[in-house]
Amino acid sequence: MFDFSYTIWIVLIPFFLFILIGFLGNKFKPAVSGIVGSAGLFISWILSIYTAYKYFFVVGRVDDVYQQIIGYNTLWLRFTDTLHIDMGVFIDPISVMMLIVVTTVSLMAHIYSTGYLKGEKGFERYYAFLSLFTFAMLGLVVATNIFQMYIFWELVGVSSYLLIGFYYTRDTAVAASKKAFIVTRFADLGFLIGILLLSYYCGTFDFLTLTSPTGPAIGTPPAATFIGMSVLTWAMILIFMGGAGKSAMFPLHIWLPDAMEGPTPVSALIHAATMVVAGVYLVARLFPIYITVPIALQLVAWVGAFSSLFAAIIACTQYDIKRVLAYSTMSQIGYMMCALGVSGMGGHEGLGYMASMFHLFTHAFFKALLFLCAGAIIHAVHSNYLHEMGGLRKYLPITHITFLIACLAIAGIPPFSGFFSKDEILVAAYHHDTALFLIEYVVAGLTAFYMFRLYFGIFWGKKQDYHHAPHEAPKSMTIPLIFLAFGAMFAGFIPFSHLVTSDRHIFELHTEWIIAIPSIVIALVGIGVAWVMYLKPTGIPGKIAHALHGFYRAAYHKFYVDELYLFITQKIIFDHISKPIAWFDRHIVDGSMNGISYVTNQASDRIKGFQSGQLQQYALVFVSGAVILALVFIYLWT
Amino acid sequence: MTSNQFMFLLFSAVIVIFSILTVTSRRILRAATFLLFVLVSTAGLYFLLKYNFLAAIQLTLYAGGIVVLIIFSILLTSHIAEKLPTASLMKKWPAAMVALVGAALCIVVILQYNFPGSVGSTELVNVTDIGENLISYGRHGYALPFEVISVLLLAAMIGAIVLAKKRKD
Amino acid sequence: MFEGVPLSWFLILSTVMFFVGVYGFLVRKNLITMLMSIELILNSVCINFVAFNKILFPEHMEGMFFTIFIIAVAAAEASVAIAIIINIYRRIVNIDVEKMDEMKY
């Protein structure tokens, strides 16, 4: 058997980079941090590619079944003989795929940032955090048990918080980082309770034991129930809550658009390609258990589908290009969730699972590419807003081409990668539930529309007066763009059904043209509408917005979800729960303590007068006391 | 009135009058002198009680030692001509009240109590007996208090020297 | 009866002397006069001891020995007290007891 224990270094290298850059970064020139970080990650990337090659093509497949391998394991915390927390590296198709995704996108973000953040204050701090994030994300994907995953899950949350708040002098960035942290923390509370429920009833944290068909979760599921549903269902729903928080599913999505306050490469890496798909990865990781609790799986599907539609509608109305991309990310992750929710187990039944992972993989490329392109555009015009852009195709040729490729990929135009993965999702949804299929079908059209709205708005449309002529980004930024563009173009040809499947058996995939052709058509319709509306400045968008007055307003204001949250937290929780409790604490609890100290103070103030330091006064009191006592004892106390 | 009664009353009168003068005189050196009279009269009382040795100690130690010490310290710290300020009435009245009430209480109690009358021996106490008792450790022996008081005196002596010594700085 | 002088006479005398001493201690401001008042008090106690010894237990000598020790203690106390008084005088050029309230803090 091939020894995979070297894979621990894929995870540990970014950790050591974090230590190195974090503690020694300010001793050298800022550029050194960027080069060291990128070089270190390059080693991780090479190791990941090597691992993928070894796993998928050399040792992983035995009789057309991919093996689950514990590459490295160490006992970390021991509770009982069966319940203990390990730290290790778990090698199976999805974790290897995620290794590729994370290291690739992270490497690209590292290289890109050397150009994008050149000369920024806190350059080495940025690289330290980026390494920390990469370490945490890699630790998450290779987790051998759910608790290790939880630890790294929180660690990615922290590094995401740190990176969103990178420009900590801006109030909005600080608020956004806090929002992201608090919302995901709230979701993680559910995750933690889910983990505890699951581990309590199953007696193990280990993924291998949990997902084995004869294991304590699937083979002999716990019989306990709570409010009509089995404990296992509750556990899986709560765990999904954690995943939904991280993956910005409705209604826990509110942090993602605000998280765009971070530097753009961070958005590309964390909030598009890697961290936000952690929820999808989590569900996929526990998929064998989800398949046994249909209610939870149904929830996953509907939450995913609704989120994708919801986000797509909002994306059509936004003007901040990064926010459009953020909503697009949410929409695409909704796709992946939905695909998982409609999937079955094994062979062609597990098409949704495979499609979800496929889409995760291709999405990482084209969405990271979109964000990095957006970064290049913002870098050139110093604005986030669509209406301050236009006619940029002459100034930014490379960005233009790569952005177009990414748009075609996300819109699902063959032969770009998005077509293949999205098509499989639609097929899976079609075979499972027509309603879900229709939603996803509409979303596909909307996706094409809003992406090309961006494309035409930025690169065509009315030419703006810029302060200085926009210039193409430096090589350090364009090279990652070109690399990712190749990924976005050709990733679709990877035969995923031979690599990543629900039960790790390979199966043959056939393109169902009856679904594929309509999906291409609706994508083309979306592009065509965008073409008509945005190629040249026209009055059509304004008229449509006017016609859909209320609906447009609602979508523009993100359906008032933020306001709803504010209402619930401030008006209901703060005003009616927290404030009375605070009042009680301040007036009753503190008051009694203050009262005691006040009384003591006053009393001592009064008593202090007795101690005048006048010796004769003391003597007088003493003698008169003695005389009075003598009188009392002689005459009164007979 | 026997001669003893007469002598007692004489000494008592001297003691009481000069005690009061001691605590009321505004000239401090006079107060010390009045104190000397009081102490000497007390020694007279001891003679009356046929405690000649004790009276001698009283004269030498109290009158000769302590009063001289007090006079020295008065000369060190005060001007002889200086008149002490009188205490305020606020201070005098409570003190006088306490003293009067206490004295009255004690006197009333003493008069009410019927002491067993016993004719005390008129013979002198032998100095040899005093000396033997002071260094014997049996019944009626005072060897331990004697040693303790010696140590105390030594400690007081050293302490007084250390306290009164001029600081170097 | 000690040849006509009852015990209560001695006791009344010592009582008067004692409370005169107490009065002096409470009223006089000068530290040295306060010390003299203390001597008065001690002396009155001595008279008590001696009188009790002589009139009630003439065959014993406890009262006399106590008086001797009291005189010794008084001497020690007077010497230390005067040393302290001189020390205070050096510091604040005053021996008024009412000024000596620094130690209350």
C-alpha cells in the first residue's frame, strides 16, 4: 500500500508559513513575505497534484472502487476508548478534489495578491492571515473526524474574520467582519449541537465509522426521537445549519455580501471558491447519513434551491460588481446544495452528488476567475460600481477575455466547464422533483442574464471619463487570470463520474440532450436579453425596473432580510429581552452590591470621627465606660 | 484621737491637697514639686504602718529617682517661667464628672462593705526576711518575679537609651 | 483596726488620690504632667496594697512585695516614657498631647 503520510505536509506547510510570516514578516521587505508565501504554497500545490495523481490514477482505485485511506493519524484528545478526537489526514475522492481546489485557488490568490496589494500597509500581515486561512481550510478538508473538522471550521471562520477586516480603518470593513463572524458563529452553534448529538448517540466522531454502512449511524441508527423526528434527523438538520451558515444559504446568507469589504483576492479565495463551499463539502462528507434521513435531505434541497433563486434575483439588481458576484456565489452554492439534496446513493442514482462536487470544482475556477477579474477592474478604475464603468475592453484586453470566458462558463455555454456541471445538476433535479428542476432552470437563465449584464456593463456600454486611462494589471495579476481561465475552459472535460461519486464506485455518464439543449437555450436567452439591454445604453432597464416597481425595490434592497434581522435583533431581542435583563443586572444585582459598599462607606465615614487620635478622649471614654459598667454591675445587675 | 489617727489624717491631708495641686498647677515645675510632697507623704504613711524598708524604697526610688528624672525632662522640654494653658471647659467638665462619679461610687462601696477588723501586728518587718523571700523559690518566694523585674528594668534602660539617643541624620 | 485607723480610711484616701490622678490624666495637655498623674495613680494603688496587707493579713508580706515590684515597674515605665517624650519633643518641638494625632492615619 502506498504511504500517504507525507500529505500532512500539505497542511502543515501553510501553518509554518503563517508562523514564519506572522512573526518574522516585518523584519524583511514586504515583498519577501509575498514571495515566501507563494513559494511555500507552490510546494503544497505540487504535493496536492502529486497526491491526486497517485490517488486517482495509481493506488486509489481497486476494482473500480475508490478506497478510503487514513493517510496520517494521531490521537489528540481521549475521552473513552471509543470516543476520542484524532487529528489526521483522510484521503478519499472528495478530500483529494478539495485539496486540488484549495491549493490551486489559494496559490493563484497568493500570486495575484503580490500585484494587487503591492505597497499596501500590512502586506505581510495579509500574507500571514492568508497562510493561516489556507492551513485551516486544508485541515478542514482532510479532517478524519467531525470534531477535527469543527476545529478547523472555526479556524477558517477566524481567518475569514481577520481578512474581511483587513482594512480595519474602514468602519464598514470592521462591521462586515463582525457580522460575518457573528452570523457564522450563530450557525456554528447549531453545528456544534448537531455534532454533540451525533457523537453522543453514535459514540464516535470518526467519519469512517460514521459513514460506514454497518456503522452506528446507518447500520444501527439510534432509536431516540424528539418532537416527532428521530434524533439522527435533528442532528443532521443542526449540522446542516452550520453548513448553511458557512455556505451563506438563506436565511443565514446576510454576511456574504458584506464580506466583500475584504480585499478582492480574499473574496476570490475565501468567499467564492473555498470557505463558502465548506458547507457543501460537509453535507457531501456526511452524505451517507443524510441519505438515511430524507427529511434533512429534503431540507437541504429546498434551502439550496430557494437560496439560488433568491440570490439570482437580487444579483440582477445590484450595482456593486463584487456584490453581484457575491450573490452569484450564493446562487451557485445553492445549486450545489440542491444537487446534493436531490441525489440518491450509488451508481447513476448518485448523479446529484457527483454533479454537486463537479460544480463545486468548476465553480471554484470560474468564480475565482471572476473575482480576480473584478479585482483587476477595480484596480484599474478605482471603483466598485457598475455605473462608473464602461467601455473597458480596449484598456484591459486580458481581463476582458478571461472575464468573458468565466461568464460563458458560469452561464453554462458549452464547451466551457460550467455547462457540464450545471447540466448534470439539472438532470439530477429533473429526475427527482420537477419543481426543483424548474427553479434551477429559471436560475440558469437569470445567471446568464446578470453575468452578462456585468460583462456588457463593464466592457461595452457607454465609455466613461476616467481620471487617468485605465491600464492592464501587472503580470503577477494576469498570469493567475490566464491560468484560471484555462481551468474554467477545460475543467468540464474531466470525467468526474469516474473520479468522484457518492459510493465511490465509478459509473458511465451520458449527456441527456433533452435537458442540455433547453438549458443552453435559456442561457442564450439570458445573454440575449442582456445584450439588448446593456450593450448600448438604453432605457429598457429603467422601464422594466419601473414596471416591476415594488418587486424591483424589494430585490434592490435584498428583500429586506438585513432589515428583518435588525428588527428581530434590535427591536425584539435587544429591546424586550436583553434590556430588561441588563436593567436587572445593572440595578438589582449591581445595585445590591453597590448598596452594600455604599452602606459600608457611609458607616465608616461616620465611625471615622470616633478615631480622632486624641489620646485623652480615648481615655475619657475608657474610664467612663469602666465607671458605667461598675455602676451597672453593682446596682442594676443584682 | 490616737496619735496614729492624727498622723494618718495629717499625711492624708497633705496627700490629697498636693495631689489636687499637682494636677491643677499651671506651672509645671511646681507640679513636680507638689508630686514630690505627695510621694514623701506616702512614704510617711508607710512608716506609720511600720514598713520602714518600703518607705525607704519609696523615698529613694520615687522621690529621689523618678521625680528627679521628671524634673530633668521638664527642664529639657519646657521653659520654667512658662505657664501651661488651662484646659478648655469642654474637656474639664466631663473629666471632672467621671472622676467624681467614680470616686463617689468607690467610696460608697467601701463604706458599705464591712471589713473584718484585725489588729495588725506592730512589729517591724525584718529586712532579712524580705531578702530571703525575694530570692527563694518556695512558698512565699519571689525569685521569678524578681528575675523578671530585673530583665524588665534592663530592657527599659536599653530602650530608654535607644529612644532618647540623637539620630545620626 | 490599725491602732485606731480603720482600713476604709486608707481605701478612701487611695480612691481620692486615684481619681485625682485620673482627672489629671484626662485634663492635662502636657505629656509630663500626664506622666505625673500616672505616678499618682500608681501610688494610690501601692497604698491599697500596703494597707490591705498590714491590716488584714499582717503575718504575710505579699502586699509589700507587690508594692516593691510596682515601684520598680513605675521606674522603668517613667524612664521609657520620658525617653519617648524627649524624642517627640525633638521631632515636633512640642509635647502637647493634642498635637499627637498623626498615628490615627
